[in-house]
Amino acid sequence: MSTDPKQLYLPDFCTARAVLAIVIICELTALVLALARNEIGFGFWPDLARTSMFLLWIGLFGAGMLCVLRGYLNRQSLAKGSALVLALTMAMVAIISAVAYSLGSRAGWFSDAALIVDDRWTFLVRNVFITLIVTGLALRYFYVTHEWRHNVELQAKARVHALQARIRPHFLFNSMNTIAALTRSNPARAEEAVQDLADLFRANLSEKRNQIPLSDEIDVALTYQRMEQLRLGNRLRIEWKIDSLPRDALVPGLTLQPLLENAIYHGIEPRADGGTVTVTGEFKQGMITVVVRNPVPLANLTVREGNRLALANIKERLDLMYGDRATVKAGRFDEEYIVTLRFPFSPAEAPAK
């Protein structure tokens, strides 16, 4: 769902959703025109049928044309692509109008309709002029929508970079202290901790984590867990119940690890006896659900700002990737704070051999 500023801003007319939208728009326009020309009665329905057929010809032929030429138009400059779309649409409407005029005149289909006038050229010029105005407005709308979405994606990427750079000082300070202590008592484990810390930084600072397999995101979360386990010891307990999740599902980078980080930082660390973080996963009817639960100390009645920022960042990136099919819900329930992610399964491409 990402937008490329170098490509033409038109939507993909090859999708069933776009075709359905065109059919609905044509039918609604035909209904409005028929109501404006006739009172509801015997003459209304034939006029509605004729107008619907004419507008559907234009809408579906136009969608098919833009679908076939999509690759070619995307390789053109913005101005040239827009001019080509405008010219091709006007030419298509002129051809369809000429065919409709000929058929209507011979069969007498439009003898009582305002859709067809006596003069062929007046009919053609009128339709082409209307097409010029409507197509120009539509192109402007598509361009503004494209630019708006591109700006939203840029903001989301900037927030991802901010999230990647937001290594909490206390985590780094405590991790280094833990590694320093291990160098004396358990050098082998200290070496593993240094490697885990390096892997965690590499994952957080990587520029290629826009969309990654769920297995990679789980590995990052497990690495973070090992680092925190060294510091918190038995106070930190994490239960993973994610065997049913498809590991090849695509997710935005830094989706699960920040949730685990927040659960430990806000829920486990303030408690003297620690607690258990539960990560549950479910895959059902093409939808993936991930739930992260952590206990909330009685004294911690409010959620810290960092938690809201991380959740807002994850929600925005899931929205950009999956649209309204993805949801993020979070809140306190009794003595638990629960975050629920739900998004459709999209398999990652297999690496080329």
C-alpha cells in the first residue's frame, strides 16, 4: 500500500474494489440524471436503463484502458502521464458517444431521452467537454490524495527512525553494567550478552525493516528478552503462546519488540516481585491476532507517555500496510494492561536462490 512519488498518482483500476466503485458511481450518477429529467413513472425506468448503460460503457471501458496502460503510464513523467490520461479518456468518450448515438438513432432507443440530441456533433462535443471537466477534477483529487498519503508515509518512516533511535538510556546503562559484572563471573555468558546487544542494536538501527517476516520480529523480541532476563532475573517471566502463528507473515519492523519493552518497563520493573508477561498469538480465517498482557502495579494508575507513542507508531504503520483491516487496541483491564494487534496474513516472498 505504499506510494511511490515517481509513479503516476492514479489508483489501481485493475482491482475488483476499484471496478465496484466505478459501477456504483455510474449507477448513482445515472439515477440523479434520470430523476432530473423525469418524474418517477413509466418513462423514468427506460431513461434510467439507457443512461446507466451509457455511463457503464464509459466507466468500465475507461477502467479497462487505464488498467492495461498502467505500467506504461507509470513510466511517464507526471505532466505527460496526466495529459495522456486526459487525452485518452476524452478520445474514448468521443468514440463511445459516437457508437451510442448511431445505435440509439437506428433503434430509436433514445428518441424520448434528453441523453441524445438531434445534432450528432453537439452530442459528441457536449460529452467530451463534460469529460474534460470531470476527468480534470478527478485527476486533481487523485493527485492530492496521493500526495497526502505519501506525506503520511514519510511521517511514519520518520517516526520509525525516531523509534529506532530511541534506545532508552536506562536500558543501555543497565545492560552494560550487567555485561561488566558477567565478565568477572561468567565470561562466556558475557560474550553472548555482547552479541545479543549487538544484534539488538543492528535490528533497531537497520534501514531495511519496513516489512519483515514475523519470525524475524520474534527473534528480535527474544533477543531483547534475554538481555532483560540478565538484569531482572527471576523477577521477569515471559510466556510465549505463539505456536499457531505463521512465521512467514509480513509485519512492520519493530512491532512486537516495543510492546515487550513497554510491558517490562511499565509493568514488571516497578514491581518488587516482578511478574509475568504473556504473549499470545492466534491465526484464524486469514487474520493474525497478537495479544500482549502484563500486570500493572497498583500505584501506577496512568500509562506513561512512551507507551502511547509506541502504540500510536505501531498503529499508524499497520494502517499504512493493511488499511482498515488492521486494528490496535490497548487498555487497562482490572490489574492487567492488554495490547491487541489484529491484521491480515500477508506471506513474505521466498528469498531467491
